[in-house]
Amino acid sequence: MNLRAAAVGAALLAVPVALAAQYRAPRSADYLFGADAWGTRALWVNPAGMGTVNEASVMAEVLVERNAAGDYALGQYTVGFNSRGFALGYRRDRFGGGVNGNVWRIGLARGIANMSVGVAMSVYSGAQREEDLDLGIRWRLRPPIEIFVAVEHLGQPTVRDSALRLAAVTGAAWSPLRGLVHLAAEARATDAVVGGWVLAYRAGLRLATPGRRPLAAYGVIDLDDDFGVPRLVFGLSFGGDYQGVLMGGVGRTSGRNRLETISLTGVASHRFP
């Protein structure tokens, strides 16, 4: 289970875990952060990131997920594009047993000096149609340091069996050594329904080689409200403007650490002067 779904499940307290499985976050949010995502993938992570780079990009993403039988089956695929801060995306989730979900997402972002702001609306289709809004702001304090704040799930829709509760997120990213080392972290507070907030945290490290076609290694750790580790994410990317990303997610099931998800992402981008 990904961190966002876990936070929602914890907020619902007595709701069975199976209900939280009726919603999946996008795979880009496994290894990207609100303070470092840009281009098309930022539409799914922090819409303000689309306003940080003057570019056009397209993406395609596919996920296979370990099911109860121990097999890896297609669980999600995503496509999208961004052009100078205007983006459209589509995500298809497959939960098994004939249960599927569609998410249409549209976003707009603008950069102003060292700040960018963005908004994205999601439309969830299924037995009932639901909508929500995400808002984000991002600042570049100095060339290697960026911070952000965002609000997610304004409207708090119920998508199939999962209530997507209001969440506030903040974090920072630091890229020393001309971006060859990249550190990012964020904290999330999710409305707990019965009062108070459920907290969750993420931190990530990326190490890259120099050049126009860098090879990069990723490692991300998710922490829950009690600083337990529900999930680890690791992987590799290759390329710059044309990039492929292979990621794996490890979670604890029945007392054992298992490879739960494998995702492959392709991105093509062009930066304008």
C-alpha cells in the first residue's frame, strides 16, 4: 500500500485496510517530491512544479502490483502532457475482481520570479463521479534549495470505498554538487475525521552521474505516524530530456518484506528559451 493510501486508511481508523485498496496514488509520487517534480509528472505530485520550467513534455507510466495470489498483474497506467504550465493527464486503475477506476486530471501553473503557483482538478469516474482540487506553491530560495506547501483533496471526495481526506503537505529539496546529489523530504498531515491529524513523512536520495544522459539511482523511505517504515522505494533512471525510470516498492506483508510494485515510466521533454 502506498503512503497516501496508508495515511487515509489510518485516518479512517476502524475502516478495513481492503477499503483503502480502492484508491491508488500515481507512481510518480513514489520517487518524486513536491519540491522537485517538474513538467508533466508534476501534475500528479505538486501542480506548482509545472510552472518552474518553461517546457513541453509527455509521459507514459505503467505499474504491475503483487496480488493476493502472489502474482504480479497490471495495476495502473498513466498518460499525460504539459505545455508551458498547462497539463492534462489520465490514469486507469485496476483493482481486480472487475473493479476499475478512471482519473482525469487538468492543471495550470505559472512561474513568477522565484515562485510558482499551480492548481489541479481531478475527476474520478466509476459508479459515481467525484471531483477534488489540489493547490500548490513552490519557492526557489537559492539555486540548490527549493521549498513548497500544498493542499490536497479540497472537496474530500469518496472514491469507490475510499474517502480522500483533506491533506496539507510541506517539504524541501536540496541539490548540492551541481545536482549530482539530490536530497528531498516532506511531511503530510491528513484530516483524521474524528478530530486531529494523521502525520506521515517521506525522505529521498538521488545520486546521478554527470553529462547530458545521466544515470541516477533513487532511494525513498516512507514513515508513518509512529515513525514505522511501511514502504521503501528504490530504482534507476537513465537520460535527460528523454528519460526512462524503473522503480520498485517494497512493503511489509504478513510479517515479511516483499516487492509489491514495479513501475516503468517514460518521459520526453523539450525546454524553451
